[in-house]
Amino acid sequence: MIRTAIIGGSDLDAGELIRILTGHPDVEIIAVQASGLDGRQISSHHHGLIGERLPSFSASFSPGKCDVIFVCGPAIGADDFARLRETAGSDTKIICFNAPLDSDGHACYAPLSKNEGVATADTTVGVYALPEINRKQLVRGAANAFLPSAFASMALVALYPLALNMLLKGDIELLFSAPEEIISQTDIREVEEEINGVIAEIQKSYDGRISIRTEKSPTRRSAQMTSVFNCTVNSEHLLEIYEIYDDHNFSFAVDKMPGVSEVAGTDKCIVSVEKPDESTMRLGCVADCRLRGASGEAVHVMNLLCGLHEKTGLALKAIDFTPIESC
């Protein structure tokens, strides 16, 4: 069994992570750390866990006894992460929902780094844990993995095949329609920097700027991304470009924008590719923001780090059931 611990256990994403891990056949949760909740039952703070065999919240735990440690909540400092890394030992995998920040407030990862995630007293290095881009690094012995943000996970899954084929040109605006709670928790400027940094590594010739605009939606937890920009490639060839995801288990490309009911409660990211006319492309994407770039992606990454099949513990069904014709 994979012995796991969760730091920042009071966070909403931690609750979602715990609910997933309780159904994972290869995981044992040995500790959930949450400041101010020491000794309380986890089910008293996170719903859906009554009857599950879980430890109580704790103020501290022994990192060296864990195979995997999840760090939820706001980003911690690089020095704090380095101390955790040292205490945990070289065999422990650490998965952060937000990359540690250096003294200048910069995230401590290289978007496409081949580094295996070794931390020293002075610096923190980890794999940017978007499996659609860095799956090889995750399965080849990485020790530290830092998740993308939810909006960045969606945007990069949608844009990556285009950037890989040198098809991005000019400034591109992405419109995210998402629940108010998700938008309020998202630093849009940081997400823009995250997306632009990764794209700059993939398509070095891209001289435009990717920006984000948001609007509130009535959905409970899922988001829809849309963008229209210049692209002369025909629709058939565009779909062929997205065949890069054929051997991935959670990313799919279709020729019509699906409703969020297709993804709510799952780790799926569905990209839509449409051609309104010969010179224009309409790119879309839907995903569940509590799972993509958050708890679902964290378990996906853990599976890769620990040599398990990607879908282990993540064969989840959609939780919204809007008829397809109404989407």
C-alpha cells in the first residue's frame, strides 16, 4: 500500500483529495495535518466521509514514514519545502497543489525541465506536473511534482498540440466561464504567466501574448474555455494534430463543444476544435476545476510517480446529468 499524508488538510481541495483516496485500492491515508483541527474527525470538516476509516486531524506527522505527501492550500516557501524534502527522505514523493515560491515570489519549477526533482538547501526543483506534457518526467523517478493551476491545465491541454506544431500566432485571448467561487480563488495574472511560460518553452517562435478573461457561470464546479483566433489549417488536419492524446486516459478532442456535464466529477479534459471559416479556429475546452489542476490531477500524478496505471482510483462517473441536447 502507498502510505500517504496530506498537509493543509482543512482546504477544500484536500477534502476532495481525501474522498478520492478513500476509494483508491492502493492507498492508505496515515495522516491529515490541519492547523487548529488537531484531534477532530475528518468527517466533521469535510462532507461525504462519514463511515470511512480515516485518522483524525493531526497537528504534525512523521514525513519519513510516508511514500507520498500531498501539500494542499496556498504555496509554501522554497525554504519550507526544502526542509520538508530533507525530513521526508529521498524515497518519498511530494506533490504540491501550488509550486513553492522563492524569495522573489517566483514558482520553483522549470516548465519542461528534465530534472528529476531534487531539492537542495538552497533551491527547490520539481517537475511541472501536467501529465499531457511531462508524463515521461513523472514516470522516470521524479521526487517533486507541482500541479498546474486549474485554468492553466485546461488551457495548456488545449494549446499544447498547436504550439508543438508551431501554429500559434499573434495575441490570443482565452475566455473562461466558471463558478464565481473558482474565479475568486484564481489569480488570473499568475495563471497568464504560467501559461505563457510553458508555451514559450514549447513554441519558441511564438511572439504573441496569451491573456485571460473570465465570466461567472451557474455551474457548480466545472469551467468552459473558449477562444477564437487565426488559423488556416483545415479541420481534418487539426483533429489529427490532437491525436497526440490518443494514448492518454483523460484528454480527448472532439469537433463540437461539449457541455460541462461531460466532465463534472471526473478528471477528464475535453477539447473541441471547430473551423467557423477557412482562416479562423474556434478552440474550446471543458473540465472540472476541483479535479483538473487540483485533486484529480494530484492522484493522476501520484499514480504515475508510483508506477500505477493512470486511471487507478480515478474511474469516476460524471455527477451532472443535463441532457446532451440541452448543453
